[in-house]
Amino acid sequence: MSQLNIHVTPGFEKDLSKYMKLKHIQTKSEAIRVAIKEGILHASAQTKPVDFSDWVGLGLKVPMNKKTKFSSDDDLWG
């Protein structure tokens, strides 16, 4: 396993400590590994393309309301 040395700000140190308490993690190195894994999972979940192809023509399948209150679109604004 390779080693990584980093310098952190006091704010980062405080946030890391909170994260460790929330996740019940004992070491800083494990907390950073877990946080990076979670970050990757979160980022990859948001980049999946959304497929709306099943929605094409869906509005045309809904039955039309035969008993409308207005005979035309012009009556809506009159």
C-alpha cells in the first residue's frame, strides 16, 4: 500500500473529526478512504444519463376529456 502525506487546514481537521464521529471511524486515514469512496459513488450516481425515451408519446395515450368547459382555446381567455 502506498503512502500519502498531506497538509490540512485547521478547518479540514475539525470537519474530519466530525466525520469520524458520525461514521464511528477510529483513524484519520480510514476516514479519508471512506469519504473518498462515498464521494466517488455520489459523483458517479449523478452522472448517469437519464433516459426519457419511454415517455415519448405518453401524453397521447391519455383519453381526451369529452366534457370540456370551453368549446375552444379562445373561450379560455374571453
